[in-house]
Amino acid sequence: MHERALRRWVCAARAGEGCDDGVNNSQNAACTNVCAVNVCGDGAIYNTGDGAEECDSGDNNGPGQLCNAMCKVNVCGDGDKSPKEQCDDGNNAPGDGCSASCVLEGCGNQIVDPGEGCDDGADGDNDDGCTDACTIPSCGDGFVQASLNEACDLGGANSNAARLYARLRAGGLRRRVSSTKGGAVRRRGETSQPSP
Ligand SMILES: [Ca+2]
Ligand SMILES: [Ca+2]
Ligand SMILES: [Ca+2]
Ligand SMILES: [Ca+2]
């Protein structure tokens, strides 16, 4: 059966229960091609005349979908995470874990998010201009950067005593400072007894 004839037949069958705007019937109009009143959820996007549907995915409308239950397009910031969004916390503010474009924020995502000095994907190299903590390398960041001539870096535990210990270790002697005998230095394995 020809399509137009089929529509006419359907419209006649629906007489009294549907609608019929004649040549104005359309999938984008108030009355669809099959003489049904265009409603949200029927898969026909009513976006002409008084129609205000932005989308209509039929049974696929709803939370977590591209088109919500009100036939509005799921957008970033509406609090409803669509399949195209990594997150949606209901706002478009950056720096709160979910970016203004609904991408997850954090160190290691290769995007310099608020509070980060850099982000190279936490690539395991802390001496390549960006640490795995997404900070620009510096003394006190807890990472040893040979390129900055650092022998050690204990972060907040850095002190001159720690520096001395590191220098002793770097000397390869594995010596330790005696707490007795006026601070005399002895090698591992040696006793504190004087030689006969
Ligand atoms: Ca519709
Ligand atoms: Ca959304
Ligand atoms: Ca980041
Ligand atoms: Ca790095």
C-alpha cells in the first residue's frame, strides 16, 4: 500500500480518537503522520508550531539518557549524567571534581585542573617538569629531581639533619654518627672498643 494511502487508512481508523490536520500532519507537528497527537515519548520530535520538544527518543527518554523524560536534551550542568558526560554535579563550576564541561577533574587526566601546576598524566617520571602530584618540580615536593641537583627530598620532613644523612649515604661509606665517644665516626661492623 502506498505510504500516503496507508496514512489515510490509519487516520480514518483513528477517527474520533486521534487527530488529523490533513497536509499539516507531520512527525514534527502537533499531529503525526499516523494521526496521533504528538506527545513526549512517542519518538516523534514535536518542534514546530507550539511544539517545544528538543528531542524524543521514545522509550529511551529518561534519566541517564541523551534525552530526558521531558524531551529536553541532557546537557552538562543539569545534574543528570548522560552517556556523553563523565560526570554531572549539577553546576558548571570548575575545581569541584567535575569540570565545566562535565569531564572528571583530577591529577593524571592530562588536563591542568584548578589547583594543579601541571598534568602530564602522572607518567611516573617526577623529573620531567611535572611530578606525579601534578606540581612543578621543586625542593620540598617529596620527589628527588636529579636535574635540580637534589640528593634527597623528604618533602615536609626535609631538614639539615636529613641533608647531612643523605650526604653521608651519597658518599658510599654507609657510616653513621656515633652517639657516644664525642661523636666519633665508625664503619659498620666496627666495635667501639679501642684496639689492643
Ligand atoms: Ca514527541
Ligand atoms: Ca547532564
Ligand atoms: Ca588534572
Ligand atoms: Ca611527570
